Amino acid sequence: MTNKVALIGAGAMGGAIGERLLATGNRLAVFDLDKAKVEALVARGATAMASAAEAASASDYVILSLNSAAIVRRAVFGDGGVAAGAKPGTLIIDMSSIDPDATRQLAADASEKGLRWVDSPLSGGAPKALIGELTLMAGGEEDDVEDAHNVLRDVAANYTHMGPAGTGQTTKLINQVLCALNFMAVAEATRLALDAGVDVLKIPQALKGGRADSAILQEYLPRFATRDYRRTGRIDNMVKDLNAAQDLARRTHTAMPLTAVCAEVHRLLTAAGLGGEDQAALMEFFQRNNDQENRT
């Protein structure tokens, strides 16, 4: 069955999700303030809409891929937002990475307007979205989460219902802590390998299947070593997620010393003008330290 889907937010991640949905036979209505991003999907068969409300009115499912809870709220409940055009019972699937508390309130507000809500943040980035292999962690009512899977199975290989609204976002924060620390560890180890004269590009194969292995090691160690900074994510987006994780840790009285250090490194790089760069640019932190050491 062809699903009628509205996509609100066609940036790097939303664009990849949209491209995959079109490739798997879904009808896609798309809205983004950046017209060039919309046109890129129109060229693949999507229909451009003048507002989020118009996109929602033509759809049974609404996927959000946006940068903050404030933007999500504006896109859904603001002037010309999803709620203004959506039919009663429309399922909103928020694939943004935002605060769990904000998500619970958004879901409650949607319910008051007769709309359903599933938070389904993702892991895997644009490359996995394009081949339908995202990992998704979903929060919401069981029937709604199951219904959302009718669309999300086209973009995800791993889809887990974590519990009520907000639990998907909480799980995503845990995912981001693990990813951020792994990125840092692999970048640091890459610097050590380079300084020690090891053939760095052999390391992924040498460690494959061992306890140190990970998807990040396999993908990013060669990128760190060769300064491959092509953009599949953003350092400043990781700052946003680590900030949210630290906020949650304060509310739960959870000690997270390694996360605190990792977050500070990301903030330093953002302050240095690298916030828009991919996680691969973490290598700049270690490169600069190394250059300084070589000068002293």
C-alpha cells in the first residue's frame, strides 16, 4: 500500500529520509523554509507544499526532522503548522532529536487536538537512511508505534518500542553519549597510532571482531587518519544532544564525568568555528594539540 506522507524539514537528515521514502514508493508532500532543499526532493518525485499545514492536509502521516523542540512546536502548533491542516487521527512521527520532557508535552498537546504522536529519533545518519538501515527508538502508545512502522520500515532495519512518549528521546540521548565518547576515543587513538608510526589504515581490519571494534571505529578511523571531513552530521548538533544528556543527568542525579569532558571538547570546537563540520573534524582538536607539542 502506498503511504501518503508529509515531510516537514528537508535538511541533510530529512532529505535522506525523504529520498528513501520516495524510492520505496511512498507519496511525499514536503515543506521546508529552504526552497532548494524542497526542490531536491521534488526532482525525485515529491510534491512541494506552501506550508506545513498544507503538507499535513494531504497526508495520513507527518514526519518531522527538525533541529530543536522550539522549532518542532512552531512547525506543529504555530501559524500554518501541522495542526492547522491535519485531519483528526493523523499520526505525527517526530524523528528530530529533542528533549524528552518537551516531547511528552508535545504529545499531550497533540492529543488534545485529536492528533497522535510518536517520537522516533534515529541513529545511523543520512548514509543509513538512504539504504533503509536506520536504527530507530520509538516512544508512544503501542498501537501508534505499530502504525508508524508502516512508514518507518522503509527507512529502518532496527525499530524498537521503548515505552510511552518521550522514551524514544531518552534512549536517543543514551545513544548520543555512547557515540560521542566513541568518536572521541577513536580520534584520540588515531592520533596515537599516527604518532607511533603504525599503519593506521590496517587498524580497522586488525581489530575487527574484537572488543575494541565498533561501527564508529570501522567507518571513522580511516576518515580521521586521512582528514576526510565530508559532512554526514554536525558537531554542533552533538553539542545540543550532549547538553540535553547533561540536563537529564542533573535531573536524575547521575554522575557523568566522561560525558562532561566530551561535551567541553565539542563546545571548544564549536567556538573555534567547526560546529558545522562533521564529527570527523574532531581530529582538529588532537591535531592542534599535537602541533603545539611539536613546537615546544
